[in-house]
Amino acid sequence: MRPKAALGVSMSDYSSVISAVATVGLVAFSVFQWISLKARVKESAKSRYASLILSVEEIMQKLVPDLLSIHSLEATRHASWELDERRAADHVVG
């Protein structure tokens, strides 16, 4: 015969309940750890992505003025060539 605890519930029933609660707790803890790990990996990816964006922005900040100055230089050369062509045309006509 099984030993009885308070309220007529056997000790094996208590151990089954304790085992079930422990199992549910362990599963819940594992799920929490998995979600936490997933969030950390996601944050890590975000920080790597953010640092990549910052690097690209830094490169663009350095590159854009150079590109603008090159464009300005090319525009100046083009205007100079047009002026030279007009002078040459005026010289031939005049």
C-alpha cells in the first residue's frame, strides 16, 4: 500500500506533480534562453549592420566632396572648351 500524505493524496502523486512542474519549468527556461539568444544574435547583427552603414557614410562623406570637385573641374574645363571654340569661331568669322 502506498503511503498517504495530507488530504488522501499518495506520495507518488506528489512526485508526479513535482516532476511535471519541474519539466514545464525546464522547458519554459529553455524557451526563454533560446529567445534571449536569438535576441542577442539579432542585436549583434544590427550592430554589425549599423557599423557597416556608418563606414559607408564615412566613405561617402570623404568621397562626395572629391566627386563634386571633380565634377566642378570637368564643368570648368567644358566651359573653357566652349569659350575656346567660340573664340576660334569668332576669329575665323571676324
